[in-house]
Amino acid sequence: MTSTTSGVEKTIWDRLFTVLVAAIYIFLMFPIVLVVLLSFNSGEFLAFPLEGFSLRWFEALFSNKRFLDATLYSIQIAATSTIVNAVIGTLAAIYVARHATVARDYIRLIMTAPLLVPEILTAIALLFYFYEIRIGTDYSIGIQIGHIVVTFPYVFLNVSSALFNFDRSQEEAARSLGAGGWMTFRRVTLPAIKPGIITGCLFAFVISFDIFNISLLLKSLGSNTLPLELFDYLRFNFDPTAAAIASLSIFMTFAAILIIDRTVGLRSLRF
């Protein structure tokens, strides 16, 4: 009788826990779903419930030169950050995983520091530094370096994860068969850590595309990223064009997650 009663109580608690988790997920996902729905609103303002279904605000988005220029600029900054971090992030991960010994934990902490320090503090520190070396915000190099610094840990952590899960006996076998260091890396190590590089680069691109604080403080004159252009637009306008821009970023993020799942597999991401 006691075991039956405890089994019933366990089932009740399991169901309550499932309901609680589902409610939390719905609460977290509702703003995202609402923004996407509002981008298809046929009304003149951001308001819910929807007045009707329309694609007019996406048409307004793609016909607005300022938004298009900001989107292209954001893509340029994000692509450059991704390419640079693909190189330096991979090299840093290889060094920490293979060569760092005594100070490995401290080096790893330094590499991941941009994730631990608030983004606004990183932006302020970089802003002061660029003015000290007389670069300031006159050129795009400031915002580009800022994006590289902030997105670096995403590549570093993903490649580090792939390296720590990699069986080095494959490299030893290649070396014993006469392969040199470069050939071993190109034929054995690189294909093994490629999923980590792809995942890290996709995360770096998405994060760089959506960064706000770094872009706000380090942008050069006459150039705006898409988040900054959206911020300026919302100060004077309150129509669903803003929701269409947000939906574009959401679709891009989900596309990146889908690519990761199809090419690498989300279950393979172990930190």
C-alpha cells in the first residue's frame, strides 16, 4: 500500500514539475513569438491583437536604404569577426589544449574573460584605449576590434571542446606512418575539430550581428549597424517595421541553430 501511494505521489510531482517547466518555457518564448506575429500585422502600429495579416512591413524594410545599408554593414562586421576568430580562436584553443601546462586554467580564464565582463564595460575600456592611441572612433577599426574581442570566446570554447574530446592516438598513428606536423594537422586534427570550428563561427557571426553596446560606443561617424539603426528608428517611429527587423534577426538565429544541428548535431556540443 505504501509503495503504491508513493508511486502515485511521484507521478503527481512529475506532472507538476512538467507543467512548471512548460510554463517557464512558454513565458520565455512568448516575447519572441509575439515579435514575429507583430511583424505580420497589417495595422499601422505595434499593437496586439493583430488587425490582420500582411507582408507590408517586410516590404518597407527591404525598400528602406538606411536599413539595407545597416544590414550590409552588420554582415560585413560580423563576417570579418568570424573569419578572424576562426583563425586566432582555433590557434588559441590548440595552444591551451596541447601546449599550456602550468598556467592552463589561468590562460583559459583570460580567453573567456569577454564572456564574464559586462559588454558595456568592455566597450568603455576599448573606447578609452582607442582614444589613448589616437585612433578614436574616426575609423571602423575600433568597432571591428570590439566585435572580435567579444565574439572570440565562442570560437575558442567550441574548438577547445572538440580538442578535449579528440583521441590523440589518431595523430600519433599518422606521425608513426611518416606524416609531418602540418600534414597530420590538415588530414587528421582539422577534420576532427571542424564541427567545433563551424559551431563557434556560427555563434560568433550571430552574436556579432546583434551586438549593441560595443557598436554604440565604438561606431565610426556616418555608419550604423542594424541594431543601432533599429534603436534610432524606434525613438521616432512605432510601426511594425521594427518587429520585421527583429524577426529578421530571430530567423537568422534559428537558421544558425538549424545549420549547427544538421551539420554538427546539437548533442555533440559538450563543454
